[in-house]
Amino acid sequence: QVQLVESGGGLVQAGDSLRLSCAASGRTFSDYNMGWFRQAPGKEREFVAAIRWSGGITYFADSAKGRFSISRDNAKNTVYLQMNSLKAEDTAVYYCAADGSKRSFYSSTYYYYPANYKYWGQGTQVTVSS
């Protein structure tokens, strides 16, 4: 069992940066692939970024490429989402998720689907004013 708690959201202006953190409980954090998703009002939850359990490979939605980065610190049981050059359309609740599959490798498309993630945080609100 893994519990995830996001933090770092807030209200910023377009062009600003934010770093989201997701702290995980449990000893198996380092075994799991981790993802960030977001959901805007009236829209479906969408993939933002993911990082393999090994930390070496990352994946990004087209909307995030070049602006966002994802990293993890397994010693701290934490995954981060650094968001730069924020836009109004980045406004959403951001969720981190763990896939729950122990030390597994998948093709890139695996990481895009919320159904492949077993554990979810409660979300943190990011609001970008234009």
C-alpha cells in the first residue's frame, strides 16, 4: 500500500514557475513507475509526465515538453514536477500516481493512461492567471 500526498500548488501568473512535490509513504516507492496527471473543470484527467522506477527515463505530454520536467528522489520517497513558463491552460488540479507494478518496464504509451496507475494522491490546485 502506498499513500501519496501532493504539495506545491498555488496561484501564479502566466510565465511563472512552480514545483510540485509528491511524498509517498511505504518502502516500495522506489519500485514503482510514477506519473503526474491533471484535470481541469469539465475535462477528463490527462497525462502530464511520468518517470520510470529506475529514474532514467521520462515521458511528457506534448503540452508539457520543453516546459516541464519530472524527477524523483527515492531516498526521500518523493517525485517532483517542475513547471516553467506556465500558461493559463495549465490551470488544473494536479495529481501524482504510482502504478503499483514492481520494477516493471513498459512501452511509452503505458504511462499515458490513468487506468494503469493503482495509487493516487488527493491532488493540488494550480491556477495560472493570464
